[in-house]
Amino acid sequence: MIAILKHGTTPAQMEHLVAWLKHMDLDVHISQGREVTILGLIGDTSRVDMELLKSLEMVETVKRVSEPYKQANRKFHPNDTIIQAGSARIGGGYFSLIAGPCSVESEEQIIEVAKAVKASGATILRGGAFKPRTSPYAFQGMKGEGIQLLVKAKQATGLPIVTEIMNISTLDLFADVDIIQVGARNMQNFDLLKELGKTKKPILLKRGLANTLQELLMSAEYIMSEGNDQVILCERGIRTFETATRNTLDLSAVPVLHNLTHLPVVVDPSHATGKAHLVEPMACAATAAGADGIMIEVHNNPSCALCDGAQSLTPPQFDDLARKVRKLREVMA
Amino acid sequence: MIAILKHGTTPAQMEHLVAWLKHMDLDVHISQGREVTILGLIGDTSRVDMELLKSLEMVETVKRVSEPYKQANRKFHPNDTIIQAGSARIGGGYFSLIAGPCSVESEEQIIEVAKAVKASGATILRGGAFKPRTSPYAFQGMKGEGIQLLVKAKQATGLPIVTEIMNISTLDLFADVDIIQVGARNMQNFDLLKELGKTKKPILLKRGLANTLQELLMSAEYIMSEGNDQVILCERGIRTFETATRNTLDLSAVPVLHNLTHLPVVVDPSHATGKAHLVEPMACAATAAGADGIMIEVHNNPSCALCDGAQSLTPPQFDDLARKVRKLREVMA
Amino acid sequence: MIAILKHGTTPAQMEHLVAWLKHMDLDVHISQGREVTILGLIGDTSRVDMELLKSLEMVETVKRVSEPYKQANRKFHPNDTIIQAGSARIGGGYFSLIAGPCSVESEEQIIEVAKAVKASGATILRGGAFKPRTSPYAFQGMKGEGIQLLVKAKQATGLPIVTEIMNISTLDLFADVDIIQVGARNMQNFDLLKELGKTKKPILLKRGLANTLQELLMSAEYIMSEGNDQVILCERGIRTFETATRNTLDLSAVPVLHNLTHLPVVVDPSHATGKAHLVEPMACAATAAGADGIMIEVHNNPSCALCDGAQSLTPPQFDDLARKVRKLREVMA
Amino acid sequence: MIAILKHGTTPAQMEHLVAWLKHMDLDVHISQGREVTILGLIGDTSRVDMELLKSLEMVETVKRVSEPYKQANRKFHPNDTIIQAGSARIGGGYFSLIAGPCSVESEEQIIEVAKAVKASGATILRGGAFKPRTSPYAFQGMKGEGIQLLVKAKQATGLPIVTEIMNISTLDLFADVDIIQVGARNMQNFDLLKELGKTKKPILLKRGLANTLQELLMSAEYIMSEGNDQVILCERGIRTFETATRNTLDLSAVPVLHNLTHLPVVVDPSHATGKAHLVEPMACAATAAGADGIMIEVHNNPSCALCDGAQSLTPPQFDDLARKVRKLREVMA
């Protein structure tokens, strides 16, 4: 870590600062320049509070040279992590096609969708049981019952399942779930992350709507620092001023993350765009950007024609998408 | 709620949609125009999933006419809510000066700061015991012990105390806390909000870094819908492209929220700006914008001269600020 | 256009409003509901100032049903516009590979790069002559002389050329330029747009860093409304809170724009990401998203080894990229 | 300027880089550390292209130690600049109350408003003659005729006038204008800035919707570097995800800018918020934050009752605001 001190810092101020840094078991290498003084901090700087350091008046700027994440860091773990979840593998060249309905609604629905997406090549079934909703008055999901229906769909198709947890007190309900999802709104619910770090299950960690990629990696680090190194990162759009799409899908996240970390990176174009007709082009784009998987909402509701065209794809639309994605993957190999 | 359907929607599609809406106990008033068809939805539309409705291809746009929050809504509760927390009142003309250190560090520290800020006119003592930190390797606060020290400072000064909760499983530790704070990162931790809604304690709810004011009100509604109507809203900066300040303090939030809700609104300029020399001007600005209170970080660390100038104010700096804020309040009365 | 009036609007207020709207030659269709009153405005609403209408206290919301752009609108011009620029075609299935150095530096440099990118399959040569720079003290480009060198490179290779204009007073210098570029910072320099609308040259219009896609289309409309319908839209990244990339490349812009307009859409991943190693994955992603072309910075500076790895690609790196993009295009056909 | 090189940079790479930097007349001071190598660049670094330097693969980070603006920099010009515009002074303790209609509409209107705002204490009259509009079909202002009417209002009241320029070719029309305004969309129209730098008139420079404060200062530097040091900076809201207000007024800009520059800083709450009822609280907040002036839209249209409540204030509303602002100024003195 490098701290640059402002011109005019007094020797007494600097002495105080250096003493404080040494108190944290850091070696401090001082390089006095004409305009500025540069402190090189050597040792375990992951404990240093950068925000506090930056906020000191004498400090011009602080720059981490070594990243604050260790276990998620590709530098210390050059090979891609490959995550095994039931029959599916994600990362290190294994591409995952994750598909399923936004919410689990009934046994019939989830099994029918599961069969359909499997037939089109999906490798993992998704479906919401606990639903984080902006409004307390909105449908909050089928909860435990929803998970049981997902497990039935898994038994019927062999597809591993992924579903979201909102509260660690419900962890027991996830015994047969293959991948536990942490939603965007909980990306910095640090207590939840720590508890999931104590499990042995793969965790699919969604990027928060206003979180930087470094913060995403720090949240992965929370899980990994407790002993669970099975983390899948998921880009699902960030908040910007643009309103033509629900969120702005930040596909540069894929190569940036691949550079910084060995963890697999998947992309969710359904939630990011919020419109069915944008899902296929963005799924193709994510694939071409090198994503290790994509998550697609698929519904199957023949009695409800009105839903055609919503954010979810129909099984035939998903079949088309899966075919295109496969062709792109072949070309990129 | 108004839904505008696109030109070209077929009668069959519209019939399906209307049937679906009526299924949710809504009356649907259809107004067929030349270019568009407008559906007026009458009844309890707070249960309608706007995102789903918007994502339908046939739907041009959806607009709530009545806000999705009820208990937080000024329309149904025109008078300002006044919250009593120990000896302090907030809202409805009562202004709160909340001050204290970022983290509780020792009994000596917290009592000294508490006495200092009280002498300058603070009405509530703040101090972090559970600290949400981006890094798992950073100091996470004194936790339960920190709360006990806050309680001692309360006994020594009579100041009511506010401190942050991160996990509902620690609720018992907050028995003697006067106001429970929900941090920005947990603003949409809906399960935590619901549980806090079952307590009788005032909740200070901080706006998330990427959350709209309407989402802040919906999170307040989560607490209120469980029976706890003692919610204080707190603006503490949002994330934008600007890097000159840590976050961008959105002071327009104050009059906007006062218009929409009867709940008190306080402002935290210390976290928003991240620099001590910006705290006083932004505290004054918040006061002039009509805030019901301000939250200021104050430390007292004579042995650590280096901290002077960081985000926290020293007691004499706070004393100056408090005097200015009082003068502004008098003028505005 | 639909205007929804608030509950409580008096008949007198509404009468005033309706009179004002009729004064603008609009028909007003009033639909009085229980909670709200809806005004349907029929006629040429492109002249109505939505911001003013919205700012009226009695108005709940205003929604355009017909887009405010006409000539750029796919509804009135369903077929893709194909733009011919020298030997190159863009749009309607014709894909353009635009490449060249950030700045024109010398005759030798630009001709060498032009030959190299042509050999790799580039169809258009780019190069900056007038350079918009944040600092008045930075190099502002070779200006007119730079354009002359671009013209020499065009003569040497047959590649059509694109370069940026910053000031309409320099238009004469662009006589032999095939496509005139309007930079992101000038996207809403309306006087410049109007003047370019009076020329017969194709215009490559870059999206501003904080501009919505609708604003981009309105700026295209400025050019088209003066008689020049040869506009190419360019996504080059928007400003967000994320700092891992220089800007956030918004690839959803490609399918969104294709839906709204018949104009071709190209993507510039070099400026958006600011790092060479991100250019290829994002160029592939843009191609897979359906872009009509990509713009890539390529330099050729054997005497300056330090530049390897900067935002610009070397000719061999560009050759690799071009090959991948071609393969993706084949698969997508 | 400090450049930190990555671990693993070869001596040859470093040699190339150092040679390149020396070529720009910079002294380079090398400090080789264990983890990184730090280059201190000494000399006129304002010509160094930071973006290019940053984009080199071997460069970890680049940090300016001295700001890239000189003439706008408080370090080299510690005393506040006081700008004289007709009878008005702005900056250095002189507070300006700038008021007037959004657009000049008629002689009667502008003179009536001018008299009204003068009676309430306004020191400068504002009014739009050239109007930058998102749509080519919207009213673009009365142009030269509008300026003539402003001049008549100036003659009638003695108030100096400020109005916006969009195109340098219209400069002659501004001969009797006291302050020329550059709108947010033209903040980085560098050619316009340079031409205005050759005039002797005070320039009111509005911050762009997606521009950082440093970029605002660099744009001021463009004007000043041509010889005109009469620049007034104006905060008018930035673009964020929040939609409750038209833009997000960034009031922290006031103390941040006061710290960095000697130029006066005014605030425009009318355009930022877009709603009349938010103008007064935000004008008060801007005043308390230490702004050197505020710009307020005031209309006077007795025949058009519908306009009451729009973004513009009525003369009586403005009179209230002016009184409050004056009281706040007294308290802050």
C-alpha cells in the first residue's frame, strides 16, 4: 500500500502517522520527494482502513498495490476455479446454462419448465422461492414449499437447482439445494455472507446495483475467508441514469473479473434488461465476452397468453437462444 | 394505477390482461383512445407487481397514481410524526443534534465524547458497536461490549443512544438502546426490516447508496407494516460518478421526503462527504434545507494527533458547528 | 401524448391547461376518472415541452406515446438505413470494421497503420486530427494537417476515412473526409448538429457520457431534420460509479436502438474500456449483440515499445480481433 | 505527478517510459521499492496525458500531486476573485441574487419581471434568448431579439443581465450583455470556451450533467488560459439514478470548489430540482453551504394561471425566498 502525503505535512504529524501504521504490524518505507512524501506500507495491509487513511488531512491519496482480497485473487490462485454442483460444472472452460422461472408457482409449472429447459440444453434449474420484494404488500414467494417443489423438479430431471436465500435462519430448508444464491440487495449483508462461508455449498453471489467489482470481490472474500471457496460471481446490471433498460448490464465486468479472480463469472440478462426481446442479444453478448454461464428466466404458462413477451422467455424462445449460444461457444473455443 | 397499452394490442390480449387484473381484485376502467388504450386500475394496487406489468410487450407504460406506501404516506397521515427517544424528540419542529464517534473504542473515550457533545448541545449520542466493513479482515467493532459502553455513556450523561444493528439475532443486546440504526447496506434487507417492525423501538433507517427515495419509503413501510411506526429516515449520500466527495449528499431528499411522508428526516454529512472540512458547510446546508436533525461524527483522541482533520470533528469543531446550526434554526423558525 | 392530472385539480385550472394545449394546435381528449383525469393530446406533440408540462403542480405525470423523433423513428421507416461511405457500407446487414490510431501523428504512421488494418480486413480508417482534450495544455491534434495526412492514407489504401469535427468553422477542411464524427462531448452541441444536417456527408454521432438513448436519437433528429439522413449512431460508454473501466460500455444500447430506429449502430470498445486487454472481449460482445460495426484504436509504433498494452491494439492484436469478429459474424448470419 | 509501476516491469520497459517522459521536459525521480517502483515526475506535468499514461499495462496507477489547472487554482491565487458585472459584484463575500424568466417572451414580460425581482432584492437579471432544446422541433428562443429585450429591461431597471450563448458566431449580439452564460451541454465545447476566453466579459460556466468538479475547473482553465479570468462557476445538478428530482443538486460542490479555486460559485436550484416547491429549500441550503449567489427562475404571467406551481416562482414566492436568503446570509456573516 502506498500513501502519498501532502506538501506541508510536519515531521511531528508524519511521526504520529508512522507510529500508528507500525502499531498495525506494518513496515513503513519512507521516500521523501520534493513535492510529496511517499510512504510504502509493507506487510498485511488488508487490515488497514483505507477510508480512514484517505480521510486524514495530511494524506493526498492512498493506493493499494496489492489487492485487499486474497483468496479470491488470481495472483495467488492462477488456475480457474471449477465449481461442481450436482451434475454441472462451472468455470475453467465449463459453460453453464441456468434457466427457469422467476418464481416457483406450482409443482406442475416447475416440472414442466425444468423438462423444457433441460431439453434445450440447460444444465442448472433456477427458480425463486424466497422473493425479495420492494413492497411489503407484494407476493414474497412460496418459501419453504417452493424449495420442495424445486427439489421435485430436480428429481424429475436430474438438473441441479439454484435458489435465493434471504435470511440465514432458513438455511436448513436449503439442504437439497445445489447452489445457494445471494441476491443483489444482500451482497453486502456481511453477516449472511459469513454464515454461508461456513457451509460447504456453492454460492452464487450477485453484484449489488451500486457496487463496484472490487466490492463484489470483497464480498466473495467474506464467504471464502470462512472456509467456503465455492463462489460464483454474477453480473446482473447496475444502476445508472439510463431508463431504456431496467438496469445497465455491465458486460466489461466479465473480462475485468476474469483478470482479477479465478472464480467463475455468470451473467443474468433477464433481470438486467427487464424485457424479453433484449434477453437473447445480451445473452449472446455475454457469451462472446467470455462469461462462464448465463442465467435466463423461462416461464411456461400456456393458460396465460398475456405473459408472452414479458421479461421471461417461452420455452421455444429459450431453445433458440440456447442454440445460438452453443454456436457462439463453438466458434470461441 | 394507470396502464397504457400499445397501439396494436389485440382484443384477445387485452381480455387476458383484464382478466388477470380482475383476478387480483381490481376494478378495471377501460378508456379506448385513437392511439392508445388506457386502463385505470382501481382497488388495492399496492399488491400489483409494477415491474411485471411493465415488462409485458403490450404495455407502453405503467404509472402509479397512488403511492405504493400507505403508512409512511403523508396523504393518509398529514401531521408530522414526532418520535420520542429517551429525552429527545425528533420531527414536527423538534430538531436533533446526533453526535459521537464512528466506533466505540473504550469506556473512557465514549464517556468523554458523550460529555463533550452534550456540552455543545447534542441531544442524542451515536457510536458504532457493530461495524459493517467492506473487508472481512477489517475491525468489525466491539459488538456487544461496545453497546454496554454506550449504555454507560448514556447513564453518565442522560443522552439517549443510537447504534447500528446488522443481524436480528443480536437484538437482545439492544435492550437499552434508544434508537436502532439500519445501515445503508441493509436498507433492503427485508427480513431484518420486518423483524424490527415487531419491536417497539424507534428505527433510524439510512438510505442505501443506490436507492431511490421511493425505495427508502417502501423500506420504511416494511417496518411500519409490522406495527412499528417509529421510523426516522436518514439521507447519507448516494453513489454517482463524482469522486471529489466519498458520496454525493442529496439534500433535495429533505424537502422531497417532507412532501411525501410524515416521518422525520435527518442528514449525515460526515459519511456522505468523508472529509472533516466539508462537514460543517453541509450540516448548515442540511439544516437550511429543513432537516429534522443532523448526525455528526465527533472523536476525542488527544493521544492521536494524526486523527485531527479526518472525517470526524474534534469537540471544539463540533461546538462551532452546533452554534452555527442553532443560529440557522432560529432564523428559519 | 398522455397527461395525467392530479386529484384535486380544479375545473378552472384544467380549463386553462386545455386552452393552452389547444393553442398549440393539439386536440385534447379528456377522460375523467375517479382518482385522476387523463388528457390525451392528439396532433403534432413533438413541439410540446414535456419538462414544462411535467413541472406543473397539477400534473401527475406526462407520457409520450409517440416518440418525439420522427425521421430517426423505425415506425415511420421500417427498413434499415444503409449508409454508403466511399467503398464501405454500414447497416442493414453490412458490418463495418473501423480502425486506426487515436491521433494522426505523421504521414508514415498513418499510412503504415492504414495498410496494416486494411490487410486485416478493416473497411474504414479512423484517426483523430482535431482532438477534444479536457486540458487546454494538452496536445490538441494536428488539425488540418492531420486531415491531409488521412486523405493521403485514403489514397494509398482506398479506405474511406472518418475523423472528428469540433467546430463548424473548420468544415471546409473535411471536403475529402468520408464520414464526419461528432464526439461525445458535442452530442448536444445543437448548433453544430444543425449545420452538419445541411451537409451531404454521413455523420458518426457518438453518445454523450451522460446521455440517454432517447437523447441520442433526438440529436440524430437534429441532423436529419435539416435534410441529412446519413447518421450512424455510436455507443462508447457512459459514466457510472464503476472505476474498473474508464466508462461503462452499455451494450444493451445496440438492441434497444435497433428496435427504435433504422439507423446503423456501431460500438467503440477502445474508448469505453480504456485498456487494451478489454478491447477484444468487448468487441466480440458488441458483435454478438448485433452491432453494425466496431471502432478500434490501432497504433503502429515500433520505436516506442512502451505503448504496447495501452488502450490501442498493435496490428497483430487487431488481426486476431478481426478474425474472431468475422467468425462471430458468420455464426450469427 | 506520481506514476506507480507494476511489479514485473522490465528494466527495458521502464527505460522506454522514462525516455518518453524526459522527452516531455520532465525530470523523473525513480524510487525502487520491493513491490512497486514509483516515478516522481517533476516539471510542467499539465501537458502529460494522464489517460494515456494510465492505459499502459506496466502502470499500476497515476496520481497528480499538483492539480492540472493553474489559473483557476487557489494555491497560486489565494484570494477570492471578485467579479464585477455592471452594478453587481460576485465572490469574495459579495452575494448575488440572479433572477428572471426561463425564456424572454416579450418586452412587457421581461420588464415586468425585471422590476419585480429588483424590488425583491435581485442584483442580476437572467433570461434565455438562445435556448438549447433536446428536440429540434421545440421553441428555440427569441434569439437576437430576446437579447434586445433583455437590454431594454436592463435600461429600465439598472440590473446587469446574464444570458446564454450557444454558438460563437452570435457573439456580436452579446455586446450589451454583462455576463455570458455557457450552458451545461456546452461545458466541454472547448472551441467555444477558447473563443470566450478572448473576450473581456464575465462568463458564467455551468457544470455539465456528467462532469466532475475537476473537469469543471479544467473548462474554466480553457477560458482563463486565453486571457479571460472572469469566470463564475455554477452548480446546477448532475445526473444520477434518482428520478424524484429532475437532476441531483450536488451542494457539496460549493465547499469543495471554494477549497480548490478562487473563482465564485453560484447555484441554480430551479433547473436542478425542476419543481417550484423545492426551489426555496434548496436555495436556502445553497446559501448555507456558502454559495456566492443563487440563480432563480421567476415568471410573471397573470394571464396564464396554469403556470403557477411550475418550476418558476411567482414574484411573491421569490420575494419570500429572497427574504429568507438574506436572513441566512446575515446569520452566516
